[in-house]
Amino acid sequence: MISPSAVSRRKVPVPILIGAKVALATALLYFVLSKINIAEAAQRLTQALPSSLIAGALLALSIPVVLAMRWWVLARPVVSWPDALGFTWIGSFYSLILPGAVSGDVAKGSLLALKSTGARQAALPASILTDRLVGFAVMLSFFCLSSLLVLRTAASPELARFALPAAGAGAAAVGALLLGWTKACQRLVMAVLAYLPWAAARSKFTKFAEATFAYARQPGRLWQAAALSVVAQGLSVAMYIALLHSLRIHFGLIPAFALYSIISVLGLAPITFAGIGLRDWFAVGFFSAYHLPAEAGVAFAWLCLAMSILQAVIGGLWQFVIFLSRPPAAAASP
């Protein structure tokens, strides 16, 4: 029998939700592009330094490899290294085409479970959630640190006024994530799950929670994942610096660090696709704070999108290869 909650979930107007995200991204793009010289922004792209673009692309391609290592540290032995690498790339593909900040994680976990019966256990989603939480914690720590650095070096009063509340919000978010791993929080979650009315759902959620909280007793793996997350964040900052250099913009390390950190946190908001529109809007404001033309900010945002598309293309090709390599019987099975 289908529960009432399951029926209500099926009635969620997904097309309307997707349409709203597209509409918001379009509105933001229109707002930004209506205030700049589009031809000038395009010209900046055509005049970009090829060597710096190549360096940015190579850095962009290295980031998913590090992220795959981070997930594998947490997911082994349930997930093999080849699967961790392949499905991390595939996740980057779905992150670009599906709405939501965690759509790539959901897609890679679902597809891996379909591919491998051995992965169909609570440890798989638990590893994905823990991987995401570790990444969030490091990202928000970077955001907090970069906001404090901007507070000391901001080129405009508006950016300085933004920096301190942003640092406080980032620190509070990191604290909340760490609080979730305490024994008191674990006991609270397990007590709440014990009151779920449906036995099947209660059993599944309980196993998932137990598998997730098990990482709290494995600090070594968490620290390894955190270290790899720091490496991935550092590569991302380096990619931003390379893309800025390709446009002949020399921000310096601290502004580039802040630019990346803030855009990364803004990208967590599931209100547009791949940050389209939102990234452009913020880049224009950030560049203006450093007395740089809005056209340069838009050109930079387009280069960032190009790097995301590059990652997604490889992930899409990987997905296509896996689909073609499936045995005919498996491909025909429901």
C-alpha cells in the first residue's frame, strides 16, 4: 500500500520548479546583460590568453579527480576506485543539467546502485552524505576565512560591510555541521527515527543514520577527506587565478580567494542551473568593488561556466561509455 506522504510527494510540480529556476536565471542574466556592453564582454573573451586558459582547464580537470579520491576514502570498500572516479565525473554532468545543489550526488549514487548490486546498502548513501558534509565544512571554513581577509583589504565600504556578517554566518554554519556529529545529536536523531510510523521506512532510515554516524568513530578517514577537500579548494582557487590572468586581471591571492569562496557558497542555493545568472550578478558586483568594469566580471563568469561545461562533457561521455558497455541482458532488465 502506498503511504499518503508518498502520494503527496508525487504531486510536487517538478516542471513548475524547474521552470521557476530557468525563469530566475533568465531574469538575473537579463538584469546583468542589460547594464553592460555585451560586445565588450565577448571581446574580452576572444582576447583571453590561451596559455592561462589551458592552465585553467587543466586545473578544472584535476578537481574531480581529487573529489573522487575524497569520496573513495570514505566509501571504500563498498565503492572501488574506478567506480569512485567514474561516477564522480558522471555526477559533474548531472550537477550541470539538473536543478539543485546536490543533484550530482543523488545521480551518482543512484546510478552506481543500479550498476552494482554490492553497492546497494546503507553505507553508499552514508558515504555520499559524509563526503558532502566534509566538503561543506571545508568550503564554509574557507568562506569564513576569506570574508575576514576581505574585511582587512576590501576595496569598497560595501564589500567591507558584507564581510563581517558573512564570516559570522560561515562560522555558525561550520559549528552547526560539527554539532551534528556529537553523541547528543546522534542520540536525538535516533530517538526521532524510532517514532517513524512505517516500519520499512524506519528500518531504512535507521540503518542510514547508523552508517553515517559510524564515521564519527573513524576520525582518521574524516581528516583524510578534509585534507583532500582542502586540496580541491586550493585547486579551485588556482583555477580562478588562471582564468582571471587570462583576462589580464591581477586581483592578488586574497581577492581571488574571496571571489571563489563566496561564489562557491552562493552556488549552494538551488535557485538556478549551475549558478547561471547568479554567478554573473555577483561577479559584476565584486569586480565593481575593486573598480573593474562590469564587462570583465561577466567575461569571467562565462569562463567559469565554460570550465563547468568542460567537466560535465567528460562526465557525460563517461556515462555514455558505461551505458554502451552494459551487457544486453542488464540493459534490458527493468
